[in-house]
Amino acid sequence: MLKSFYHFLMKYRHPKPQNDINLFANAAYEDHSFPKNSEDYDELSNYLELNGHYLTSMVVFDEAWEIYLSTEKR
């Protein structure tokens, strides 16, 4: 069974963030409206464009999405 993007992202949470993906994971964890069960790029991208004020750039999401695809969608 495929993990949701949120579930995948949570392994990057870090108490002392080292990079933008750590920051994204920490912020998504705090975002109680984040689509936690989604595996859909468009749904997540649209959500973050409207609500992802915590992202410095959508490039961070795209980088995380590429890692998600390469590790989870085998």
C-alpha cells in the first residue's frame, strides 16, 4: 500500500531543521488542514499554493515530491 505524501513527509520532521524539507515537514505537521491522505500532486500543489504560506518556495514541495515518487511509488 502506498503511503500518503504527508505520511512520507513526516519522516523528515526534525527538532533542529537542517534544510528546507525539514522546515516543510515541521510546518505541514503543524498545519491541521493539510490533506493528510492525499497521493495526488495536483491536489497537494493547489492546497499549498493557497495555504502553504510556510513554504519559502513551491520548489521545496517539488523537490519533496520527486523524493516521494522515487522512494514510495515503486
